[in-house]
Amino acid sequence: MVRVLFVCMGNICRSPLAQGVFEDVLRREGLGDEVFVDSAGTGPWYVGSPPDERAQKSASLRGIDLDSQRARRITPEDCQSFDYLITMDEENFRTVSALCREDGAEVRPFLEYAPERLESEVPDPFYGGPEGFEHVLDLVEAASRGSWRISGGACETTMPPDQIIAEGVEVALGERLLSARPMSGGCIGEVYRAELSDGTSVVAKVDRSGESQLEREAYMLWYLREKSELPVPEVYHSSEALLLMEFMPGGGNFSAAQDHAADLLAALHDITAGAYGHERDTLIGSLSQPNPWTSSWVDFFRDQRLLYLAGVASEAGRLPANLRGRVEGLAGRLGEILEEPERPALIHGDVWSGNVLAEGNRITAFLDPAIYHADPEVELAFISLFDSFGKPFFERYHELRPIKEGFFEERRHLYSLYPLLVHVYFFGGLYVGSVEGVLDRLGF
């Protein structure tokens, strides 16, 4: 069994989040029984304390439970009993390296496993607000998806990813592959930054399981590039096993770019269609998203979003039967709550912080779309639910496309049920409680 210890300063913010996220990734990769994970701090201040309440709240919104963790201080014995000591920042790295100088454990900075991120350290969010904890979660999720490979686990396949990428790069771009470094990703849609012989980089998504439906993702990116001004990666090559895309610059700090994000999404929402849905089914994550053209938004949202997701989440064993019944009860009375929008709007469909890149005050890319034509308030509800953007975004968006009365009071909660049910399907856990809370709020 491989043993991994995450280390920060006090062991109440960053390293507990890293432990929780990494354990979750291992569980989903089927490696939970092969890797032991713990966390510790370099200082003694919080020994015996649970993780910071803000850390627990941020983690719970992503379906991760930190409740059982208690802070402890790293000891010299940890240098012998753990295979990897993973540090959050340079100061932690120096302290742990000095402590373990004569022992066999490898000491590594955590963000070494997230080369696509511009940051070299996981910042301490203790003295900031909730957005700091969200940013830490984004970083540790990216690094966790890269670092699970230290366990020795691998996806079952008949061809290694480097070979798949090399062959695709040569055929599609006429270049040689020099290296492929993991970015965020797993057995379903492994993601790599591929360095090519001409000195450029591309992003390669490899599907060795046949479950990712890369062709649908390529289609959605193509559609957005053809029909909108939204910045998305150009697709160079698409097949059942490989998707090659433009490498987009930028990082995860877009606090100064919220006005630009509002400009881009408002313009996207101005693109309309003759009905709700889309010309073909799309994806949200790896889950099929049905989009039959429907003249009524209320009918579409009821049948293709609420009832569809409640059904698949229930059949996957993650949504309890009583909650499915409550969702169905709400769906049956949806016409009493929602009015038909003025017209359909093209939406990105999955605007959370991990799918947005920025440089300074400009958004450089929106990634991993889940497109269809909808009430644009669905997009705004998703952004509000996951705090993708804050007050400046909504103020600027309202200037461009006035947000109707009642959205923040009621409709955003109703529309949040769709992404919450998606998360129940994928992750279960505390997202079930979030669905129940929304249903309680709506009186169903």
C-alpha cells in the first residue's frame, strides 16, 4: 500500500482539503484500498481541532466530507512511515525536507502535479473569504487528478496514452510528440499537455474506456466557435480515442475579469433558436444530455432536465426514492412556478470555476461546454450556485440583459436543481442533502 501525507502549516485548511479531494479521486478511480492518505501541519497551534468551518463548507458543496479529520503535527516518524510527503507551499517544502533529510520518503510540492496551473503554491486561505477556499479546492482538485498516478494505478487499455497521442499528433498535425504531461483528468477522458516538435503545446484528451464520447465534446467546441464569439479551444483532431485541442493561456484567478465574463455570456445568450433544446444531444461531464426540440421551455425543463436527471440518479442508486418522488411532484406543478421566457438562448451549460481561464481583466477561455438552447437564467443559476462569479458579474450582466424580478429570490433555486441532480448522479454524498434543501425551500 502506498502512503501519502499532505502537509500545510496548521492542518486546518489546505492539507485537509487536499486529503479529502485526493481520497475522493482515488475512490472514483477504484484505488481507495491501495493508497492510505493523511494530512498534518508543520506547527502545533490547532492539534486536535477539526478543519476550518469554511473549508468544511466549501468541500461539502463539492460532495466531500472532512468531518472525521483532526489536526495533527508532522513528526520524524512520518518521514519513515509515508512514501510521499506532499507540501502546499515553499515554506512547508523547506520545513519538511529538513525534517526528513535522512529518510526515504519523497517530498514534493503539490502543484508539481498540476502543470497547467500558473501558480506554484497553494495559497493559505485562512485570512480571506470563501472565495479563497474555492480557489484552493480548484488547485487541489487539479493536482489530485495528476498525482493519483503516484499510486501505481493505471486505466486498463491495450495502448498507452503516449502512443495514442503521438500517432494522432503525427497524422493530424504532422509533428512529433516530445512529451505528454498529465493535466486534470482520469480514466474517463485523461487529459495531457502535449509538447510538439515545432515548439508548440496542445491539449490531448485520451479515452481508453470508450465512455467519454469525445466526439460530442469536439462538436460542442466546434459549434461555439462557429456560432459565437465565446473563446473556446480550437479542435485540431477528433476520434473515438483522442481529442486534440488548442492549448489556451490563463489561470484560475478571474476576479478582475468578471465584467468581461458578463459581456461574453450576455452575447452568447443573445444567440437564439426556434425552440428549446438543440440540433443533437450533448453532454454534461460524461453524462448524455438529451435535447429534443421542444416549443415549451416549461415542458423541456420538466421532461429533459428534472425528470430525466432524477431518473438516472435514482437508477444509479444515488438519489433516494422519496427525493425522486418529491422532484416528480415539483415537475408536475412546474407550470405554476415558471413562465415561458421571451425566446431560447444558447448557453455554455457548465460555467464553474474549473471551466474558466483568465489573464488579468480578460477571460481567455471557457472549457468543457454542455451546450443547448434554454432559458438563460439556467446559466445564471449555475453560476450563482457554485459562486463561479460574484456581484460584479451579475451587475454587469444586468446592464446588458436585465435579470427579471424573482430570479434571485426563487427561480435560481429551482434552476439549481438540475446541476445539483447532475452532481448527485456523479458524486452522491452531500449533494443529496442540497437537493433536499432546495425542495424544502420550494415547498415540495
